[in-house]
Amino acid sequence: MAEQDEVQRVRERIEELRRLIHYHDYRYYVLNQPEIPDAEYDRLFQELRALEEKYPQLVTPDSPTQRIGGIVADGFAPVEHKVAMLSLDNAYSAEELREFEQRMQRLLPGEVFEYVTEPKIDGLGVALLYEKGVLVRGATRGDGRVGEEVTNNLKTIRTIPLVLRGGLKDLKVLEVRGEVYMGRKAFERLNHQLEDAGEPTFANPRNAAAGSVRQKDSSITARRPLDIFIYQVSYAEPFPFKTHWESLEQLKTAGFKVNPLARLCRDMEAVIRACQELEAKRETLDYDADGVVVKVNPLDQQRRLGATTHHPRWAIAYKFPARQAVTKVLRIEVQVGKTGALTPVAHLQPVEVGGVTVSRASLHNEDEVLRKDVRIGDWVVVERAGDVIPQVAQVILKRRTADVKKFVMPKTCPVCGAAASRPEGEAVTRCTNASCPAQLKERLLHFGSRKAMDIEHLGEAVVDQLVDKGLVRDFADLYHLDVKTLADLERLAEKSAANLYHAIQGSRARGLGRLLYALGIRYVGEKAARVLAQRYGSMDRLLKADEEEIAGIYGIGPTIARSLRQWIAQKENVKLIERLRKAGVTMEEEGAGPEEQPLRGMTLVFTGGLESLTRDEAQELVMRLGGKVTSPVSKKTTYVVVGRDPGSKYDEARRLGVKILDEAAFKKLVGL
Ligand code: IVH
């Protein structure tokens, strides 16, 4: 009986936590108006996760903890849409919009039409199914009739409510449609990260969004900065609205993200003005919009107008003029990046696209060239989207002549001549020579970049000369350059040479964290480098650490640990470190390392809020002192730190007899 009471109490707390988290997610992600500090939110989340870990029978699919999936599916199950997801007819001018209205007037003589306009987002169309206010299924558009089930992946998108609020939550069934997209800035960031990890990048935000939603491993989707705008109610039981505009309002109340640029227009002339306004705003948006969707507002008129097999008769997409142009591929060259990735680049007859002269376009990788079937001498459509580098959109096959030449990925690196290889199952071909000059140049630039060794004045022109003249063959060579050698470089005056010399010398004392990042080890980003430096304090200790131990560090994980071990296992890398050491480069991180790690071997669990520091600060402190922070309490837990309003971990600690610290005792432990 007592046990049942306990479960009931936990159930109530879990429900309350979920309600709170859903509410704060909505404030944070949809409204952009958080009400509580992040640490407070984390506390709610951790408490919920701990309770669910202890009572797995209380986990439900709509719990916020279920957003971060990790299930590996073989393929995606087909889903038949409740109502077919049709395409849209297109209009390219105000005139064509007026014709669209005239067609409708012929079908419904004597009626007047009111409209809603919305940006047409260039992303991936999806359908979300809710039963009694709970998200039960998410699917891609697929061919319009049958899509793919991607529920777990879509659940990772924070702007998709797992449970609805307001009136719509009581509907027996509700299916909504929307467009998943990736913002332009987020897209640029993602591509940089992929590039740093030596992975293939995406050609544009739409491909990035589609590729992320169609991931087999939803923990990867969870790390992708996806977002969604909901634009339509496609099915509801019972059906509660009279107009499209009303449905958008209700969708907002239910917790969905609806595009704030949607407008209600009383007639076609107002629609045309709204289209022009959006077109003028196009560049300022953080997402790619390729037009405006114009929809008849009263749903009753929509029903009577009906649809063709291809598109509804009550809606049309006004397409913005494409930022495209036609030009000729003069040659395809291969560039070599920092990680040795060979990227084919099309050199084009210069052409103006939306006010910018374009003479090169990235072709990404071998598969992309084959897929688009781009050949040297072809006429192609090039396209610019937002800030993104120009793309070859398609080949104009009709203009292809007999003398076009196929592109062949070289078997050797075009810069150093070493073998190039493309591992099975990967899209990227790489130069296998670690000291390839092209790679070396990119790596030197990274080494000297602001967040790495921060060597001012070490720019592209200097690096090119240093490598081409054979003055620098690895990072360590930088430290042996003297002012005279530098002053002999082209375009480097005596004063700049002296500045560069001092910048290089000054960079020796940056410390282990920056050095680790600067070395450009795959997956070892800025944050991981900092954590490793804090933990080991010195290069020697890090070199001796085993992979499992590294992988166990909070914030590191197996991928980074493996990559680091592989890097260390290569003799030339160890030699490089020795050469750097001899050149006087600091191999330690000040104030870190095991000598000052009184919490080494200890595991701490936090429950409840602390008064004088946030949860993040407390965790960081424990880690820095060599301890580990976990969520569940077990017999192996050294201490449970109990703050204000502790959760169930407190009871658990008492039950298991784990030592309990209050805030004052914790502060004493960490020397505060
Ligand atoms: S309404 C039956 N509204 O464009 C109504 N679609 O070319 C059809 N899209 O598959 C959809 N933004 O993926 C609608 N505000 C918006 C949209 C939008 C983007 C996409 C959607 C659709 C495609 C049709």
C-alpha cells in the first residue's frame, strides 16, 4: 500500500514537472520569452529524468525527456497521410495572381474572396498527428500520399509541442502540416562544424534540414538546429474552425510556431502588396523563403473549390524571381581542405546572379557531381540562396555538345601528388598525406586562429608563402622563424614582420587547452579541448591516459576519445609535440591537473537548487577538481548534494545510505 502511495506521489510530481517543462519550452522556444533562468529549467529537467529512470513504467512518449532519441531504425515505416499532401500551383507575377482569382470567380460566380498570405518556406514538408492533444506520429511528405514515419526525429525539434494547450488539446484527432527548416546562421554554423570534423557539408539549408530529419539515428537529429513553422490544419475531429486565419490563431494558442509574417488580406490587391512587401524583406529573414503562399481564407469556400490531383484550387504559390543564371562550366578543379578533403569546384564563365558576379561554384563531392551529371563544357543553371556559396542547380542537357568532358575524381592529391582515398561508405575523398602543403596551409591558419593559438597577422598570404617556400613544414617550424626571414616575404614590411614574430613568440604561452584545439585533431573542438586541459593539466598526462578513461569524462564521450587516441598513436604526432615542446610551447594548463584534484575518483549527485551558485557552475567546479557528476544515485555515489526543494534523489540517498552534503558542506569540500 505504502508503495502504491509512493508511486502515486511520484506520478503526480512527474506530471507536474512535465507540465512545467512544456510550458517553459513554449516560453523559450516559441515565444522567445523565457521566464526562468536556464539553470532552473535544467533542474526541472534533471529531476524529471531521475524520476523516470527510477520509475521507467511512468515514462510516456510525450515526456520532454523523450525528445532526445537514439533509436536506430533500419528504414522508415511508410505512413499513409490522412489527407493527401498536395503541391501548389505557381504564379510568377501580379498578373498571374489576378488570373488565379478569376479562375475561382468562374467556379464560384458572384462570390468575393478574402485571403491569407504566408512566406513559403524552403524546407521539408511534414505532417504531425495529435490524438487528444498528444503527438502520436510525425511523417515526411514523401510522394504526397505516402510519407515516411519520422516521429522520433521530429520530437527532437523543440518548437514542436509534444502536448497541446488551449482548446485544440481536447480534439480527438488533429493533423497539422508545417515546414521543417534550418535557419541560415544555424546552417552556416553546422557546415563549419562538419567541416572541422572532416565530414561532408550540406549544399544548402533545405538539404541540411531534409538530411537531418531523415537521419536513422535521432540523437544526430537532436544535435541539428532544426525549426518548424506550422501552416495548416489538414484534419480535425471535430473540425472547429471557419477560416484559415482562425486556424492559425488557434494553432498559436495550442503552442505551435506559426509564421509571424502571415497576413490577412481583404482582396487580391492587398495580396499583391503583401507579396511585394515580403519580397523586399526576403534577404533580412533568417530562413530561405522562395515565395509567398496565397490561400483563400474561408474554409467553406476552400471545400467548394476543391483540388486537382496536383494542387488545391484555393491556393497558389507566388514565386520570387529566382536568383539564378545560366553559364558555362570552364573546368572543374579540386581543392584540398584542412582535413585533406578533396572538393570539386566548378570554374564558370563569370555571370551576374542577383547583383553578384559568380565565377565559381562548389560541387561538394564526387557523388554530387555524378548525381547532377555536371561535365566540363556543360551549360548550367547557377543559383544563389542567401549568404550561401553559389550552387550548380542543374545541367541544361539540351545544350550539351559532344565535346563535353566527364569529371574524374583524381586518384592522387592535386597539390602534393600523394594517394587520395575514399573510404567505403563515405562521400569524401581525402589526401592521405598528413603533411600535404594544401592541408598544411589550412591547418596553419587554424593553428593561428583566434580561438586557437591566436597569432595575429598570420593570414593567408603569409601562410601561402611560408609553405610554398618550404619555410614551414609543421606547426613547430613557426617558432623557429626569425624577423629577417619574415621580412623577406613578399608584402610584409619590416614592422609587420616584427609584429608577426612577436605574435608567434607570444603564442607559446597560450596553454594546453588552446594548443589541443589548435592541433586540429578531428572532433576535438574548442570546448572538448578545454575540458581535457582542465582534467589532465598537462600534455604528458593526457598522452598516457587510456581511451576508456577519456571517454568517461563529462562532456567528452567515445568519438572524441577514439579520435584523440588515434591521433596520439601516430608517431609523427608525438614527434610534433616534442618539437613544439622544445620550441618552448607550454604544455600545461595553469591551475588545472590532478595535483589540484581533491575530488578525483568521487561521484557527486545534485538535487535541489543551490543558493550561491548555479547547477552548471557547481558541476564545472566538481569536474575541474577531478570529480564526476551523475544523475542517478547509486551505491557508488560518493556524495549527494542537497539544496533547496530536493527531489526524490534525496530519499534515494537516504535509502542507500549515501553521504549527504548541504550547500555549506559542499562549498567546504570544493574549497569555496
Ligand atoms: S500550404 C494544400 N503553406 O510548399 C496546401 N505550403 O509547393 C499546400 N510550403 O508541400 C501547402 N510553406 O511543404 C503551404 N506557408 C505554406 C508553406 C508551404 C512552405 C511547402 C509545403 C508544400 C510545398 C508546396
